[in-house]
Amino acid sequence: MKVLVPVKRVIDYNVKARVKPDQSGVDLANVKMSMNPFDEIAVEEAVRLKEKGAATEVVAVSIGPQQAQETLRTALAMGADRAILVQTDQDLEPLAVAKALKAVIGEESPDLVVAGKQAIDGDNNAVGQMLAALMDWPQATFASSIELTGGKAKVVREVDGGLQTVELDLPAVVTADLRLNEPRYASLPNIMKAKKKPLDVKDLGSLGVDAAPRLKVVKVTEPPKRGGGIKVETAQDLVSKLKNEAGVL
């Protein structure tokens, strides 16, 4: 069984994002980049499935600039067997990413796609769902547990009311939530081994994907700064301020 894991190069989650002076987007100059945290969880889960004997091969895929090779090497160091970079300098929208992944799936024929539920830069939470729709595959989003048996995937999903368990026929798309697992740190020997693992580079244009943008960013601004708190003497004072000053009651 082959598992395909899309991974994205994003601003490191420890870095505070800065908006460009012209408010056209986020400033990426001299900013530390790393693998999207939810994609790390997806890679870890795919590697664990292989370690359990449920999967035979893990393929990591990234769509982005040449520097995304570093992100793929991280996935290889975590345990992926090989990697594919669909190289483009465009900042693709979720639909274009899903179309590119569909083209890669057409070449690779995986039995399961495990993706992060969302990227922490755009927070769209859309690629997994769009990919499943384009492939006409069953999907399970926000997974906190995945079990593979008899050509089916049993997935526990995190929903507003608690947990939901679904069973999918393979091939399928599953998106990973935060509590699915805790990703491992890549050891130095595995980092060295990752340098020798296969990493194929394809040009986005060679896949015949329509990557034309459908959305336009009008303006990007930082959230308003949080004001300082105040102390009140009694519960009555608190209610009065919430009602008359804050206007929330």
C-alpha cells in the first residue's frame, strides 16, 4: 500500500508574521521557514502506518519553490521513502494545489492520501476536501485516529459534539488534526540518509494544471492590539462595565 503525503513550506510557527508596508501580503524576506505543523503530523502518521506494516511506501509531495526541497528532506528524514517537488514560484490557491495533487496521484496511484487539515499561513482548510472531490474519493477530515484493515480506513474524527468514527473504502483522503500524534524529531543519522533518498523535481507546467488565480487579495492587515485589562471591586461593577462600556451584555 502506498501512502502519499502533501507537505507545505510555511513560516515557522515560532515566528511572528509581519505584514508588508503596502499591505499586499505577509513579508517573507529573511524569515525562517519550515514544514507546516499539520503536515508534520500527517508525515508521522504515514510513517507509523508503514512501521505497523499497514503501508509499504510513503511518498512526500510538495508544491512550491526550489527551497521546498528542504521541507521534503525533512519529511524524508522523518521516514518517508521518496519525495516529489512540483516546482513553481506561484503562490497557488487551494484549488490549483488540489489540481496539481490530482495530477501527481494520477502518476503515483496511491491507496491513501494523508494531509494536514490546513496550512498555518492561509488557514484555508480546503485542499484535502477539494482533492477528494476532484478524485471522487471518500474523505475523512480532522482525524485523531487512523486504522487500516482489509482495504478500508477506520477514522476517528474530531467534531464539535465530540468524536465521530467513520469507515472509508480505499483509496481515500484523510486530513490530520492536532491530536492524531506527536511528530518525531529527525535524528542526525536519518538526516544524513535523507540526502541520499530519491527526490524528483517536476515543473508545474508539465502537469497541465490550470493554476490561474480565482481570488484577489484586497488588503492584509495585522489584528488590532489587545488593550490592557482593569480590575473591578465587585461582580456588580463587572456586569455594569460589560453592559455599559463593553456593550457585550
